[in-house]
Amino acid sequence: MSTPNHRPAPAASTMNLRGAVDLSSLKDRSAAGAPAAGQGGAGQPAASPYIVEVSEQTFPQLVQLSEQVPVIIDLYSARSPESVQVGTVLRGIVTEQDGKLLLGRVDVDTYPQIAQAFQAVGVPTVAAVLKGQPVPLFDRAVPEEQIRALVAELLQVAAANGVSGTLNEGGAGEPAEEAPLPPLHQEAYDAIVAGDYDGAAAAYRRALAEQPADAEARAGLAQVELMSRLKDADAEKLRTEAAENPDDVGAQLAVADLDVSGGHVEDAFNRVVRLIARVFGDDRERARLRLLDLFEVVGTTDPRVTKARSALARALF
């Protein structure tokens, strides 16, 4: 299980979902606590207040809460007996943890876009979101003891990264009330929730025009531009084109976008650095600028970015 970095890649990252972007700067400051608990799916009521049904509209709230507790995402279908069985186990585990975890259940028949964002090819598929970064857990029916072991490991990773709060009312992990976002940042967030990535980018550009040193606006701009590029992407087609055309700058950069969005950060960086070493002139500059944008998406203090900067310098000089 990979350890999340301090500034997570965007869901969508990583997750191609409205609002699922840099959770340290774009989270909805007006959201208070978890979405209301609903039916547990497959005709079963939710067993605890820490089990919620997820829609595209409520997903950003879960991403925000992943800064406080690990959020398990159960991509299920009532048509799959294995999926129902896994869901029952997860509900029991989350109920036992009493606020140390949140279980978000996604009906893939109703919200196929969320399943696509997690690159799920079947059910059951279970992932986690930790500090905004997706963490794959398993994509098939597995025994209960294995699920418990994975959840225990998830909690250990979360604690190592400072995510050890609780959703219990009045618990030590309950977040303090935060100040509103700056107006242009709020405008960008609202545009993201509406799926208007161009509008969000325009708001961030205006914020940067006013304050060129606004690091959150710079990162937000890089992230919404990535989301816009991937909005209608056919991943299989893009990867095939890149494999067949290793020196096609556009094809290679498109796959680098896919890799960052899927959490394969080092693969993306290595691909672009190798490309920069092979091409020259305008092509090299285009690739260099895209790599700098991807550094912003991942977070400029991330050690993988530091390593890639050194590799970029060697490729350029």
C-alpha cells in the first residue's frame, strides 16, 4: 500500500470527479461533517452513522473528510452476490471502528462515472481515500480476514501520515471551523463542482494576476487544467497511441496526465523526462512546461518531485 504524500494528487485524482481536487486548498469550507447517512444499499439499512451512500454531488465532502479519517470507497452492485457480501463485511468493520473510518458506498449502476474515476473494471472494487489520495485496496471478493488485515494496514498508514481523527461527535479529531475561501478560490471551487473546468481555470488565473505568489491558486490551476484535459479521454486509445509513437510529444504527455491522475506519479515523471532528453526546440519546451505543471499537481514539496527535478536538470543540461 503506497504512503500518501502531503499534497495529494487530484482525485480524480486521480479521480475524474467534480470537486475531487487538491483537498488542502479546494475543499468546500461550507461542508460540515459527513454527508447524511442513508440506506446501506442492496435493500439494507446503514449500520452506523459512518456509512453513507455516495453521489457525484456528495463525493467532494468525503474527499475533504479524508484529511481527518480514512475513507473507504465500496464500489458495489446489488446484482453481484460477491459485492453484497463484501459490503456486509465492510459495514461491520466500519461500525466496529466507531468513527475512525468512514465508508462511502457507490452504486456503480447509478454512478458509473465514479467507478470509471477509480478505474474499476468490475465489482466488488474497494479503494480508500487518504489525504485526498486514492489508495487501491482490492478488486475482487476476498475473505473477511484479508479485508480486516487491509483495513488495519490502512489505519496504520493513516496514523503515520497524521490522519488519526474521529468522526465521533465532540471527538478530538473534529475539525475546527475554517475561514471562508478567498472569493476567487471559492468561485473556482464552485465552478469545479459544476463541472466547469474552464471557468475554474479562469478564476485561478485572475487570482494569480492579483497575487502572483498565490501557491494554492497556482496548484489549483494546474489541477483543473489536468482535469479538463482528461475530461473526455479514452485511456486505452491514448496508451495505444503513445506505445506506437514514442516520439509523439502530445501522445506521451497525454499518458503522463493519465498516470498522474491514476496515482502513478513516478511513471509519469520518468516518461516526460525521457521525452525531454529525446526531443528539442519547441517540443522540448512544451514537455518541460507540462512537467512543471504536473509538479504543481502532485505538490512541489513531494519527494518524487524533488527527484524528478534533478532528473529534469540532467536531461536539459
